[in-house]
Amino acid sequence: MCRACGRPGRFEVCPGCGGEAIRRPDDSPETVARRLSDYHRRRALIPAGTPRLRVDAIPPPGQVAAAISEVPALAEFGRLLARLDWVTGLYVAGSLATGDYRPGVSDLDLVAAVDGPVTDARDAALTALHRQVDAAFGGTNLGCVYVDVERLTAVDVRHPTWTHGLSVRRVLSGITRAELVRHGFTVFGRPPREVFPPMSDDAVRAAARDELTGYWAWAARRPWLWCDPVIADLGLTSMARGRHALRTGTLLTKSAAIEQAAAPPWLIAHLRARRRGSPVVSPRWRTALITWRDARRTVREAQPSVASSLGRE
């Protein structure tokens, strides 16, 4: 890794900033042996016959790093962004960080830490940079939230965000924060766990409840929205992920959420196929009704009063 910017990889001179390559302090045979020993000790505490639950299905960091290195748009974006001295870190969240990235299907969800607010001049520089990357790597759907390091703990602040070719302002959601501190990957800068506040299981539950009772409650009151196949697919997986987070306090990948979707087998098969990039089309009105009903039910059960009454039963 690079001593100066923290970029991972095998090199003698960092291709991003020209810094000196060093070995991470925990990259040693002794550390690996200790972690393996700790893993086997904890695994022995699990009773025999306990069913396995696929949570996040996060592959080893080396495998994630290899997958990230195969996304040329991210490498180029990181190289260009690192030239801006007021950007102190770039982090990968979402499906790419959790090993669930599907080229041509998944978005690239990134978060950058910046030193100070994004002024008009800085915003213009970011817009030009994003347009350059979008033009060179069309179809990657690279998006990035720019968070002032002085406002990391302010959960309601709307930060400058580039998404789908537009510059907007959005909050850094609790779920994205959890992805960063639990599974985030550093392109350059300090590790995300040293930058972003920790997210406990209860904090993950609260973040999931906020999303379900916020945007998704709004969408559930508008049944016509669910005729859009994109909203229908996203709704089914989001409801499954929300229920899982409320129940366990942990995150679930989109692929794993498909298997837990409240949908008939034929629709789950269609979701799997679309996740693989196959152009499978589901019956529009039937799918809309299924997904809308699932959203209404999940949103209702996520309401604090309903959730507390269910917990007492």
C-alpha cells in the first residue's frame, strides 16, 4: 500500500500519487495465524446443526480488492480525484464493497471525504471531473457523495452528490454509513472506520426504520409508482433488506435479498435473471400489485408503534 495516500495494491511506486510503497502493519504471517486461530475458537462455540444464514456474503478483502481493480472507471476516477488536495479520502460502499457487484447492472456507490465545504468553484471542478469519467466510461453509473469531514456526524445534512449525470444534494444515509464502517473499501485516504462514526446493530435497525418509514412510506402511498419495473424490483429487494436489518441489525446484499423477497417463485426467478443482466420482463400489473402490497405491509410493520407491539407478542 502507499505510505502517502493509503492506496492498496502491489507496486514499488504508487501509480496514483507517486508515494512510497509499504507493507501494512497487520500484513504478516503472525497476524494471519492469530486471526485464523480466533476464527476457529469462535466457530467452535456455535452448536452443531445450527443453520447457516447468508449475511452479506462478504468475500475476503483481497478478493474485494481484486474485483475493484477490475473496474477501470473507479481507478481513473480515484486517480483524478486524488489530484484535488482538498479531497482527503475516497471510499467504496454498496455492492462493490460487499462482493455483490454486477458489471452493467450495479451502480458504483462512492463516498469522498473533503476538507471544508464544497464551494461553487469546487463543485464546478467536480462536475467537470465526473463528466470526463462518465464520457470515458459510459454505463458505469458512478455516483459519489462529498462529505465535509467537519460534518461527518451530522446525519441530516444534505451533501453535494453526483448521481446519474446530475449534481444534487443528499444526506449520507445510515445504511450507507453502516456499509462504510463495516465493509467499506479505501481507494485512498485513511480507513473508513477511522473516518466515519461506528454503527452498532441498533443503529443499523434505526437506519433501516428511517428508510422504510421515510421514502418507502411515501412511495407506498402512491400505488401508480409501482408500475415502473425499476421501482418494483428495487422495492422488493429494499423491503427484504429492511426486514432483515430490523430483525438482525445487520446488512444484506441485494442478491441475498432476492432470495428473501416476499414474492412468488416465478418473480424471484425473474429478479435473479435481471440481477445477472438478462433482459427478462415480468408481467407489469401483476408485479406492481405484488410489490406495492409488500411495501405497504413492510412499511406498516416498521412503524415504531407497530414494531413495539409485535415485539411484545
